[in-house]
Amino acid sequence: MICQLIWPCPDLGGVAQRIMKMVLIFSNLNSYFPIHEINGGKDCMTRDAIRLVQCLLSKKKGNKSKSEIRFVPFEEFEFWKYYISNHYGFSVSNEEIFIWLPENEFAKRKERLTHIPSIPVHKVTLYFFLKKDGILVPMTRFFRGADYKKVRPVFLKHFEEFDNENHLTKVLEHINEEKGVCLRNI
């Protein structure tokens, strides 16, 4: 029934096909990752697990090309990819599915998960207060652990620059940082 609602939409075109493909992939995700109950319910993966897509973000400027790895929440990925490609002219490639776990949850299950390739990744959640609307807005981003110390000040400065965008005063209220591990889909 959902396919009938999404598929005929002419504005989405290939995007709808990619979304449906990703939905089908994730509907079978429990067979790839131990998120569901294991060993008769004695061991369960945490509800804090977050599905991410790792990709390579690239842009050419003249003869030079700059690339970097990004981790984007699965639910946002197709729309993010469309926007970053069409609005900013970036190219997105090498898409892989990962599961992010908090560091403490990974440590509890490390013995069972050692055969799965993993990458240290930090989860950063910023909370903005929009004074005009009286709303607290959370925004979460993920960064590779190896890049985090270098990227963090640049990332935070980027968001501090939006103090008075379109007369909406945004105030950075709180920053929550959490270390974690991304497990590759095998």
C-alpha cells in the first residue's frame, strides 16, 4: 500500500526507486546485524543502535579534487544526497551501510563483534533554541574518530555563524558528544 502511494509520484522519479530499494535492504537488516534478539532472547543489541550510510563526498575545483568520508543517518540519506548534489554540486559515491553503537554498548559485545569491520565514530548532537518560535531543535551529526579533534572546532564555528538568519535568532543551548563505533554491513 505504501508503494502505491509513493511510486506514482512523478516528482520523485529515480529517488523513489532508490528509497524503496533502501527500505527493502533495511527490512532484511536483522539478518545482517544482530539487532534482533539472539540466543533465545538472552542477548539483545541496544536500542541506541543507529543505521548510517557511509559515503565519499567529492567536489572538483579546476584541476583539484577534494574528497572526504561522511556518515549520514539512513533515514535522511537520500534527501541529503539529492540536496548536497543538486544545491552544492558535490558528488556522492561509495555508499555503504553501517550500524553505529555507543562505545559502552560495543564494549559489552566486543567478543561477538570482532569479526565485523569497525570504525570509531563520534556522535554530536547540538540543541538550538529558536527564540521567535520558542522551540528547542536538536541536530545530530557523525564524524570519524580520527578526524574529530580537527573537525570539531570548524563544525561548531559553522553553526555559531547562524545567529540571525532570516530574523530567526538561534541560540546554541547544549552540545552532547558521544563516542561510538560503526560496524560495517558484511
